[in-house]
Amino acid sequence: MPRIHVATTTSASPRTCWELLADFAHINAFNPNLSNSYLIPRTDGNDGEIGIGTLRQCDLQDGKNFIRERIIDWQPGTSYTVDIYEGSMPLDESRSTIGVRPNPGGGSTVYMDFEYTPSFGILGQLMNLVMLRPMMTGMLQKVVDGLAQKAESTARTRTAA
């Protein structure tokens, strides 16, 4: 299963970064690849607190593609992992972890790990090398860069208030 890792540093605190991540329904607030994101009602009826089992749909900017995600691991203040269980991307399976860790000198590193299996067998593996992996790497980098920028903006706003 191919894996992509992207990361960036920010002057924002891990707490500020986590507050943005923990607003699970609104990843579109910092993810420039999305036009919208929202929670989907859970099949078990437990739509209360965000955590394992919470469902989200993310609509991509192109207006045609989407993904549906289920939280499979939730580490408060640190990271969460989602299983992308449905969508219009050419993937048979995929999961993504997004998180934050403190930097020794202050600020944070935000990161994203993405594991996936391309659809279409051998053809999909070739498409992955030529097109899919570079495209996905760029999209994921935009997510962590957007998170870092939104966290810095949030921190500046709080300081000015």
C-alpha cells in the first residue's frame, strides 16, 4: 500500500492547531481543496461527541468529486485517523492521519500520513506512479499548509483581541 507523508511547521501552538483539527465537521475552513465539509448522521444514532465512528463528507472544489470518512482513531490534542470508506476518487481503500506535535523551540509541526490502494489493478499502479501520487502529494501538502496558515491567523487574532 503506497504511503505519502507531508508536514509543515508553524509558529502556532499545538493547542491552536488541535482546536482547528478537532472541529471535524469544518475541515474546509483550512483545506483549500474543499468547497464544503459536514457531518453525516451515524448509523448507530450516536451523533453526539466527535470521536471514533463520527462520519464526515468532504466535497472537492471541482464540484464533482467527494469523499466520505469515518474516524477510526481519535487521540485528543494530538491526531486522528479516518478511513475513507466511499468516494469518487480512483482508490480501492485509503486512510489518512492528520495531527500536530510540539516543536522543541516553540510552535508546532502539522503532518498528514496517507495510505491508499489505487483502483484498476496494474493500470492503477501505473497511474499512481505517473499521475495519482504526485497529485495526491500536492493536495495533502495544501491541507497541512492551510492548517498552519489558519492556526497562525487564529493566534494573531487572539493576540490582537
